[in-house]
Amino acid sequence: MTSQLVIALDAMGGDRAPQIVVRGAEIARERHPTVRFLMFGDEAQISPLLARYPELSKVTTLRHTDGIIRSGDKPSAALRTGRDSSMWMAIDAVSSGEANAVISAGNTGALMVIARFVLKMLPGIDRPAICGFFPTARGVTAMLDLGANVRCNAKNLSQFAVMGEVFARTVMGLERPTIGLVNVGVEDLKGVEEVREAAAILRATDLPIEFKGFIEGTDIAAGTVDVVVTDGFTGNVALKTAEGILKLYAGFLREAFRENIFSKIGYFFVRRSIAKLRERIDPREYNGAMLLGLNGIVVKSHGGTDALGFANAIGVGIDMALHGFIEKMKHDFASLGIAETSQPREAAKL
């Protein structure tokens, strides 16, 4: 890896692309002034936006693409016909070694299948998993899988735990992350066979994992463990439920402070505390889901995010690249007796 990081951006992915992508890149540039960007998309739309940010333009190479993968496109169709799209070409930049990571706010299913086809899986990993951040009572927890794999066996779950462990050490800076498997109870005899088998595998591993055993749904928000491991069906339901409850209670809070003159006066005295609460649970601060298990760094931004959220997603990709996430992942899976079949990619200077 070269001293200067290069981040590939799918400039046409997302509900408000390319505007939020360009603005998000400018925010990321201010935070990480040594990083360069390789931007893919419609030159006619992107060039005027880049012209607004002279400093960003200096560190950005724009490559025109004709194709765009829409949010409603089927992943199978995108795989067949999307080779000239901004998403595919941005992923290909990581595959070729031109970029250290790719960030996209585009179609999640298409991003997953194209990234898996182009980058391939890391040695010893059967399936990629979507990993994201959860705000908790103790700070932040990483959770995977959030929807890539509806059904998982014990081997898949144990692999997710190893991927989550490497992510927690690399990006979250935890020396010895704690891991928990979501189950219907904490007792050893509870749950389906696949979850019990995965627990047995994790208890026997020599990796630097502090396996806490089974956890329940309430433990996720409590921050009982640093990494929450589950299948994609359960993880996606938990994620969407948490998002729905957050919106519900935010609405309740607004209604309560608007109810009468006294509640409005009360809001005047607590508005600073409310602002701190809003900042702590702001979804933009946790934007950037990682597609773990691929032989390259791929970060999925929420399609409806704004520039700040997209900048935070870029920051996740930068952190993973700076701390050698792929190399550490290969090392830990090699420690399980899995031989490497490919060499780490190096990003070239633009």
C-alpha cells in the first residue's frame, strides 16, 4: 500500500447523487487532507459540482461512465449489464489496485453481487456479511450480518464473528473485542442447532476473541458486547425495528413539547440537552455499512443520507485502509489453518 490513500467513489449511487457524493467528498477531504479520490459518474453532472470546490478538484480524478445502476434494478440484471456503470467501475478500481477502498450509496443488492464477482472472497470465508454500527448505552457496538445472508449455518456465524473481531480491533480500536451470539436466551441449551454449534466453535478458538456466549435482543442496545453476531434475517429485522422505534419516540418527543404553552416553555430550558441527544442518535454519525469478507474494502452508505453521512462513510473506508483491515483479516483466518490464495492488493498513485 502506498503512503497516499486513494478512495474510489460511485458518484451516481444514492437518492441525491451526485450532489451529496461531491459535497461529502469535500467534507472528507477537509478531515483527511492527504487522501485522493477517484470519482466515477456522468462528467456533465459532476464537473460543475467539482468546480465549486477547487481544493477537492485538485485531489480528484474524474472518470466518465455512461451506465448507472438504479435503486430498483435487480442485482442479477446489474451483474449482467452493469459493466459500464459507475458502481462497477469504482469497484473495479479496487480490484485493479488503483484504489484502496470503494464507497457507494447505490443499490445494496447490486453492490453486493458485483463486489463479490469482481473482488472475490477472502480465503477461508464462504459468504460476505454486512456490518454496521449500533449506538448503545455504553457507546457503539458493531453488528453483523445486517441482511446479506438470510440463512446461516454454524460455520458462517463463526466466520462472521472472526470478521467482526478484526473489524472491532481495526476500526473501533479495541484490543480484545467481546463477541456475543444473538439467541432466544442465554442458557447453553437454548436456540437452534446452528447457533449452539457456532458457540462451540468460538469457545474453542485461539484468536484474540473474548467470547461472551449468547446474548438476547435487549443486550444489543445495552452494549453488553462489542460485536453482535447473528444471521442476516434477524440482524435486518433488529436494524429496521431499532430505526422504527427511534423515529416513533422522536415523534412522541416532538408532540410532547408542542402540546401546550407549558411544554413549549419547558423545551426552552432543555433544548441543549435535546440537541445533545439528537447528535448522539443521529443516523448520519453511524452511516457506512461494511461488506466484510470480500478481498477488498467496500463501504455501503445509506441511499438517503446527506453529505455529512456520506463523508462519514468515506471515513470508515479510510480507517479500514489505514489500519490494514484486509491484511489483518487474512492473518486471522490463516491462524485458523486456512492458507492464503491471493496476495494483498496495492493501490497505485493517480
